[in-house]
Amino acid sequence: MYYRKLKSIGYNQNSNARFIGAVLDANAGRITSSEQQLEEIAPSAKNGYPQAHLWRAKRLIGKQLSPDEMDQLRHHLEAAASLKEYEVWIYSTLAEVCRLQQDDQTAIAYLNRVAPKNPAAYGLLAQIHQKLGNEDSWRTAITKAIEFFQAEVEKSPQDSRSRQALAKLLFENGKLDSAITVLKAGLEIDDTDSELRQMLAKLLCAKFDQLTSSRDSNGLGPQLNLLQEAIGLNPASIDVMIRLKAVLDGTASDQTSAKTVLNKLLAKGQSTGTVHFVLGSHAVQQGNLGDAAFHFQRSFEILKSTEGDAQVPSLLNNLAWLTLQQGNDPEQALKLIEQGFALLPENDPRQPYMLETRGQIRLALKSWGLAVSDLEAALPELPEVDRKSVHLGLAKAYRALSKNEIAELHENLAEQ
């Protein structure tokens, strides 16, 4: 009914009416008709009806865009910029698009235009100036951004987003202790805020790094308390795991201090899944495969039930590797690594390591072709230091496939 009424009031001559008709078409599933109308009133190559350009831009936002689609988004935003009621949003979004297109100077121009009305834009402006090495402009922008978010937090202490933005800016401005204080104040208001907890755990790790880089030779001392606090905030933190593992692999004094902290956590029942994971990794480093298997199995059981799937692929990879090393059940090792792959997010940085594990398992099962597929996929993605075992595995598989020339090449690369 409404669509027919639009037709009766000069639909074809009235841009606003045609825009409404195009939206109605889209909502009714008449996509082709909608796109045709929009292309006429808000063309892809020139300016047209601003409201329609804005609508087309919003339909592109949130999608994975090709370079051509990114150009289209920028065009539609620029063509809608005359809409004063949307000016702040349009120019802020345009700045983000320009930044993604490596057009930093235009992004700066857009942000300078909108920042007086939307001081939150000073944060992005500071990032761009820092990237370009504009020290004075960066200092000015980050100071204004900090002032804005400080005011927001004072006005609304429960505003978690503003508090996180403030902490990030303070950290980037070299004020790590102030950033930590801001986050701790937020957790006093709501200690269940997972984003605040995760961010504070990261900053406590940064503080640990800061202190350990300048420590004397008397051991880590109370600095490990920072990691203990961080692991309590985010039990599945990779950052904490890495640092605890590094301490355990360090001097005898550091190992003793780290084990004291880890044992205290186990005794209190705190972050036990993460602690077992770290102890298992250390046991592997020390060649204690029995201890490693015990700790990894406990870690798998605990983290699976308490922290979900985030760390489980790493644990299953380690369990599969240990099962293979113990030499008695490669079929079980294959089941474990396949479970890990099923839980692994797309493009996860752990993938090449898990491909290597599966490739080595398939070698043990004499599935030569499948082993080659896994190991060759893993090889270019692994650091140079981790490639020797992959070359040796490929040499073994190619020998079994009677491809001796290729096998010899891998054997030579393994020796380099």
C-alpha cells in the first residue's frame, strides 16, 4: 500500500521518495530492484542523494571489504558528508577508512575537523601521529585524549569502555602505573568485568617486564607477585604463561622463586589449569616426560571445564606430542591432535606447530603422503630454529615414497 502511494506522488521524480522505496524493496527482499534504485539516486561514481549514500555506506560497514569495496565505502561517506546531524560519525568513520587505506594525511585532516566536537577522536589522531613520527602533534593529541577520557571516567565511574580507553592511552604515554591504578579502581566497582580483568593482567605483565629488565642479581623477589596477581585476574592468560615458563627455564634461583609461587597457587586452588600447563611445559624442557604428561592431563581436564576451549588446542597438541614420544599409541596421539584442530580458530598462530605434530604422528603411522602434506604446510610458517625436525620428517617420508632426490635435499637442509 505504502509503496503504491509513493508511486502516486511522483516517486520517480522525488529522491527522498525513491530512497524510501529502495529501502522498502530491500526490506521486502527485492534486492535487485533496491540496488537499481540506489545506484540511480546515490551512484557509485558520483555524488547523489546524501541520505541514500549514507545508507549504502552503513550497509558496507562491518563486512570484510575488498579494496574496491573500501573505495566505495569512502565514496559514499564523502557523498553523505553534507548531513550535519551525522557529521561526527561520518568524518570519524572516514578517518578509519583512510587509515586502513594508508592515507594517513587525509585521515588526520578528517580527525582534526571532528575532534573538537568528539574529543574521543584525539585517541586515533595520536596513534597516526605516533606512526608518522610527529612527536609534537602526538603529544598534543594524546594529552587531549587523556583529558577527555579522564573527564568521562570521573563523570561515570562505571563506564568501562572509557576506563579501558583511558588506561590504554596512559600506557601509550609511558604512564604504566597510572594505567594500572585506573583499571584497579574500575574493578573495585565491578570485579567481574572480564575486559578490565584481562587488560589489567596484560599491564601487570608489562610491569613485570619493566622491573625484570632492570633488576639486580638478587633474583626476582616480589616481582613474581605481579604474575601471581595477573594469573588470578585471567587464569587462561598466554602472557602470564610465557613469563612463568621463561622464569622456570632461567637460573636456579629464579626457578626456585617461580616454583614457590606456582606451588602456592596450586595449594590455594587458584588458576590450577594454567599452573599445570606451565609445569608441564617446564617438565618437557627438562626431559621429564612422565611429569609433563601428568601436568598436561590435569591442565586439560581443568581448563576444559573452567575456561572453555581457548587453551585446549595447545594442551591437546602437547598431549599428542607426549603420547607420540612415549611410543606406544600413535593412533591415540592422532585422535588427540584432531580434537585440537577441531577447536582451533581460523588463522590461529598455533596452526603450524600443530601441523608439525600431526605430520610426525602420521610418519609413525606410515601415512607418508598425509605426513608430507602436513609437514610441508608447516615448514614455511615455522621459525628457522624449529625447522630441523620438519626437514628430517620430510626426508623420511620422501625416502619411503622412493623420492630419494627430494629426501636428500631435506637431509642437507636439516644439517645446515
